[in-house]
Amino acid sequence: MSDVRRLERLLDDAAEKHPDRIAVEDESGRAISYRDLAGLSDRLQRHLQGIGVVPRDRVGIYVSKSIDAVAAIFGVLKAGAAYVPVDATAPASRNAYILRDCGVKTAIVEHPFADSLRAEWSAEWGAELPLIELSAPLDGSGLNRALGNRSGGGDVGRDSNAGRDVVRSSDETAYILYTSGSTGNPKGVVLSHENALSFVDWCSDTFEPTREDRFSSHAPFHFDLSILDIYVPLKHGATLVLIGSRLGKDPVRLAPLISERRITCWYSTPTVLSLLVQYGGLDQRNLSALRLVLFAGEVFPVGRLRELKKLLPTPCYFNLYGPTETNVCTYYEVRGDVPEERTEPYPIGKVCEHLQSRVVDESGLDVSPGEEGKLCIQGRAVMRGYWDRPEQTESVFQHFPIQE
């Protein structure tokens, strides 16, 4: 079934075309090639299948942002399962709830978090969750060591038979991202391979990545911004530069990293960019490699955006908008200087070309141009639903009346 679209194939295809290129770098400068990243994910796939993980299972990932975390994501996908990333900085009780809620078969856990997760799991449910425990450094060697005594040696080379017994479908769940849960328990947004790939394809058409690009990975892997970060560069043989949570909040250290690592494509919330404007000393940095500045997740204050564009006038700027349920569904390119007299934020723009939209009133009827209404999105990127919450899923899908 070679024509089936799957996220893991992006890595394997790139490993065939660009085996020696750097796929992922971490903030300390450690790196892994496409060949070795694909090989390490193959090893994890074999181990997961060996312990009983089958297609449509869920596997938790409770690991700090790292090369090992990227390899874990692809190993889970290659096993035909869905990955469920959790916030490594969040309380163990919250992460235990998430992993229990979606019924993970096992979890890949960084060593400092393992005991607290076991304790929470046992106290709440009186059972034990099988763990694959990783120890530092998480530069690929942590996962390799964890698999060394279980998967037949330490070779990270490719396995030509990897994945041959996995039932593949682009409609299967690829990952489940849990919302903040600010109004109750977090709920899992279920997204398929096709959901993600339709967005990745749109990014490829819109931003035209090349293998020479170097993408930032600022967002944590349990946020939907990470889908662009991970899969777009790997589709094109580019390099993904990981930025951990502490560094990501420190503009004094972050600005020189963008310069030194020659980042070409940046993606984050406006808050982070505003901090870089205020404290990053951008006028003292060589950021000539930067060609794209993408931002999403909140409104960008016009004043800060004006300052940023004065400091960095060369890149193309895009405001991306959308909930986790659709990933990005609209976009707006901010062209030219921001006028001094402008006080209104820039709009969310037009609907992405792989989606369709309607703006409707409370009755579900289309509003007239210029009138306010509810934005409804249809298309390949729209989620499958909320995990094990059929009533909540039903409540967010709009059933339109027939219009005369």
C-alpha cells in the first residue's frame, strides 16, 4: 500500500534522499542525521511491537523536548499507533490523568519523571503502567540505551523490514493533543495522518521550504504549533533546531541562538517575539538568514509588531490562526512596514486553500458580507473528534440547514 499517506513516511523518504544531512539539532549543538533518526525510530517500532503495541493503540511520550523525543514520535507512528505527548513541566497527576484517559498501552518516560508517574498511576488506579524509561543525555543515545537490552543489540541502522506487518491507513489516528483543561479536565483532540498531512502540504505550497532551511522548534510537542515544526522540515530534508522550555522563555539567550544557528524559519507565539524585541538586542544580531517569521496563538500587539518589522525588515511575516481542532485554518501575510498610525491588530486573513469556510448566524444561515457571525471550517484538516467524548464532539460540529 505504497500510496497510503502517513507521517512516518516523511522521515523515511527523507532518509533515503538525504541520509547524511542533519535532521535534528538540540540547543546544545548535538545532532542526528536522517539515516540515524530513521534507524532509531525503526528500533523503537520493533520494540513496541514486541511488547504488544498494535495499530490504533496509543503510546504516551513524557519526555523533554529532545532528539530522543523526536525519534520516539516516529517510532510510535511506525508501529501504527498514535502518540500522546504530555507536558514534561506539568504535574505528574495531570499527565497520569491524560495517559489514563486515552488508555495508553505504554509510555516513553524520561527518568526524572518515572517514579512520580508510577506513584500517581498506582495510587489512582491500583495498576502498573509499563514504561520505557530514558536517561540523559537525550541526544539519541538515551533511547538507544533503553532499547539496547530488549531489541537485539545497539545497532541503529535501518531495518528494511520495519513496518511490513503494520496495517496502514491515512485515516488512522496519528496523535492526540490534550487541551489546557482550564474549564475542567483536559480533553483529547484526535487527529489523523491525513489531518496533519493536509496541513503539512499546505505549508509546503505556501512557504516553499527547501533542504537548506533551518526551522525553529519553539513550541512544546503537546501544542499544535509543533506539527509544522516537526513535519514540514523533515518532509523537505531540512534541519529542525530544538529549543527547550527554559531557553524558549529567555530572550537574552534565545536571540543569539537564532543568529548562531542560522535559523531561516521561525514559528512561535507573538509573546515570544515581543520579548525578543524588548530584551533580545536584535539590532546587534546577524539574523540575515531569517526568511520567514510565523506567529500564532494570540493577537500580536501592533506596536511590538511594528518594532519587530523595523528591526528585521527582510523576512516575510505571516499571522496564522486556528484552534487545535483544525490546526491553522486562516492566514494573513503582513506586508511592508506597519504604519505609525495603525492601532488595530492585523486580521486573521483568508481561509487556507486546503479548507473551506462559512460564516453563519445563530440559525446556521450564511451572514451577509461584512456582518459578524461564527466561522465554520470544513475540510481535510478538521479533527476526527474528542477522545471518548461523543456528546462534546457532536456539539462542535455544525449541521447546516438547507438554504433556499
